[in-house]
Amino acid sequence: MSDEVAPTGQEDLSRPWRRFFARVLDYWLLILPVSFATGLLLGSISVKWVLWLQKPHAALLLNWVLAPVVMAVEGLLFGWLGTTPGKWLLGVQVRTADAQRPTLRQYMRRQFDVYVFGIGGWLPVVNLLTNAHQHSRVKRGQPTGYDEGKFVVTARPLSTVRAISAVTAFAALLMVNGHFNQQNRDADERYATGGLWTNKVTGKAVSIPGGWTHRQKQNHDQQDVDMFFNPDAGVYAVFAKEVIPGTFELDDYAAAWVRAVSETMSLYVSSEADTVLGEPAIIVLGSVAKDKSQKVHATLLKKHDTVWRVVLIGTAGSPPDSAAAFQLRQILFSSVD
């Protein structure tokens, strides 16, 4: 089947707004899975990357770095399907100057030119200037500078269904993007000034100092755990609880817990005595099984039929029992009293 597109009289050069929204839709649809996959990859390489991602503006910097990656993924999608979700929804078509479907290599080259000459590498001020220049050309009915003599961008008339679908998709992605941006702003503010955190089991709120960010997740046993990250100290803390049988004493639990986590952490029950909230606590020391340079300092505290544990883990070269980490430990335990 030929890729040549015969003139139909139903297509005109795409106006700026149609091209803009098609590109925005494509970018927002792809940046979420690409950034998520990148976060997982970086976390698998080193826990230091996990801590770095908690720093203020780290997400913004990561998205800037990933912008050309997203555009490359978009190019691969175009090479596979001959269009992209945003272009398909808004009826935008990209063809070569001789009305052929661009090859993958041609479209990838165009993506590079768009990144440099269309959006100015997302650099402040440069981005505004390049966008304004290309917008004025398209508005006058001319091709963009990077398309001139190489590509033609046309747009089909939009049906009512497609127009409504496009508006709905854009509104949904705008809400999702706004939600993540607000989360990042809140995390940056808590990192800078600290803030209240509420223990969902006891309902008690405590004040977490600045320098820490918080995430809640589930561990391998489907237990809710609260994770606190301190990039500057190179430490993260895992705060969790476990209900134990009435016949179990704290030392019984400590021995059982050390065995249960042996695949991920090499631990031993310390002879060091400690007291938390006026109650005797057990200290467990060791390291991460796959990286002995990551030291572990865990504190186990029994309250009624529940054992609460604060596990402090330092990245390579960072002690887990720093003053900042111990301060957080005391604050977290105070939420169970």
C-alpha cells in the first residue's frame, strides 16, 4: 500500500492551536509513564537516586531532562502507528513535502528539530522566543522553519465527537498534571519547613522537622508503612507496626523479624539497651543484604499487642544513626503513645 496521500480538498494547513494542543496531549500522555519508569530504573540502580528524587524541584529537573526522551518515544509511536494519540484525536497529519508518510528516521529528525528550533530545548526565555517565532509563521499560513521544504502539517475538519473527546482528554490530563504539581509543591514546602504528620492508627499528629519528605506504601506483606526521606543526611526511615500474639514477647518478635527479612537485610539483635517513651526497646543492627555499605539501625517497641518499628537506613557512607535520624525516630514513636 502506498503511503502517498491524495488531495481531498478536506484538509488545510493546520492552524497553530490545533498543532499546539496535539503536542501537549502527546507530551502529557507520555511523560507520566516515562517518568515513572525512569524513577523505577534509577531506584534499582542506587538508593541515592531515590533520595535525590525527594529533593525540592527534583521532579521539575527530571521532567526537563526527560523531555527529549518523551519526544523520542513519541517518534517511535509515530513510526509504528503513523500518528500519535494527540494528532489522531485532533485530526493533525504530518506528511513529507511530496505527500508521503515520513519514515521513522525522517520523523525522528523532525522531532530533534522541533526540540531545538520549536520549543528551544525547554530553556526559559529561549522557549518563549522559539515558540513565538514558529507560531507567527504558522499563523501567516507558512510552514514552521523546521518543516519548510521537508514536511507539510495538515488538519482535517473535526467532528463534534472528536472535538468533545479532545476537550475531555485535555481537561482530564490538566487535572492529573495539576494534581502531581500540587503534590510536588506540598512536598517541597514540607521539605523546607516541616509540617504535621498524622499516625493513621492512633490518630495522633506530630510535627516532622524540615529536611524530610514522606511517602506511604505497602511492603511485601501488604502492610502499610510510612517512609521518610532525608536527602541531605543520606538516610531514609521506615515506620511500621505489626500486631503480635499475646504470648509473644518483644525479644521473640525481634528474633522472628530478623529471620523474616533475611533476604533483604542482614541483621542481628544488638546487646545494646535502649529506652523509648519510658519503655524498654530492642535495637537491631546490620546492613542491606545486597549492599553492605548501606547500614541499618532498627528500633523495636512493644505497646500492648503491637510492635512498632523504626528502621533507619543510610546510603553508602551515610550513618543511619545520625542526630537528624534519631530525632525523627523519637518523633515517630511519640505518635504511638
